[in-house]
Amino acid sequence: MTLLMEDLPMIDLLRKRRSIRRYRPDRIEKKSIALLIEALLRAPTSRDIQPCEFILIDSPELLDKLSTAKEHGSEFLAGAALGIVICADGTKSDVWVEDCSIASILVQMVSQSLGLGSCWIQIRNRDHISGLTSEEYIQKALGIPAHIKVEAIVSIGHPAEKRKPVLKATLKPEKIWHNGYTEPYIASSPAKKGRGL
């Protein structure tokens, strides 16, 4: 029996996920878009306030316009089949940035499970060449009111590039600490001490 990407455990999807910036011109199927929408709407938010709003962009003209949203690092959006503008009502929650970030990574993981590529495009705290902030540029382009804050855009499409997974050997276990910031966590140490985690 062949395993579909959506049948893989989350850790396997995470191991394979890479930022994809080149896409084939194929459109994304409606059933896949429905699953991406479900992922966005299922994303947890602090105190279940749900301040997030999502704008799906599949117009080539709009994708092209948004691909210039910041000075560097958004141009590949022009080749994507779909862009999802990740926003939130800044008047509803003081942690809307975190809520948007959670939704962003979840939709990227679901994209991966569907065999699609994706990439995060940072918007908050970035500038447009016109002198506007990237956020202001997008608000103006899409008719977004000022209280709806723009965190990022996630580009999604059928990959036109294949990137090798990050090797486990390149991960940095020295960033993991145990019971405080003074003792590095060593995977074998809890067992040696007779304690499990």
C-alpha cells in the first residue's frame, strides 16, 4: 500500500518541509483549497479569541502586485498559484502576532501534506520601496482597514524545485536545555539518571 503525504506522521512532514519559492503554473484543486481553509480556521488562538482573518489571493494580477510588497524576499509570490494574506484584528487581542504565526505554520504543514510547496513572506515590520510600510502597501492594495494588522503572506503552489530535507546531523541539540538554562539536555542523560521525560 502506498502512503499518501497526508498519511505521514507530522514529524515526517516536518522533516521533508522546505521553503519553496519556485512553482509550476498549475492551479490548486478546490478540495485542496478547502483543506487549507480548514487548517486556517482550526488554528488555536490565545483564549480562543480568534482575531485572525485570512485573504486568499488567486488572481495573477493581484499576486503580481503583492509580490512587490517589500524591498526583498516577496518577488516569488508572482509565480505562486495562491497567496494567503495572514491578518488579525489588532483591537481584539494583544497576542495577534503569535496567533497569526500559528495559523501560518499550520497551513504550511497542511500544504506539505497535500504535496504542495509553500513559503512564509514576512510583512510586519518590513518596508515597501514607496516609503509605505509593507503592511500599509498591502492594506491599500486590498482595501484592508487600519485595525486589521498584516503579519505575513504565505505563498502556495505546486513545487517547481526540489529541495533536500535538512539533515538531522545539522540540527543544533545545544539549543535544548534540561530543567533550567544551566544544564544542557543530552538525550541519554535522563535514562542514565533513572528519570524519564
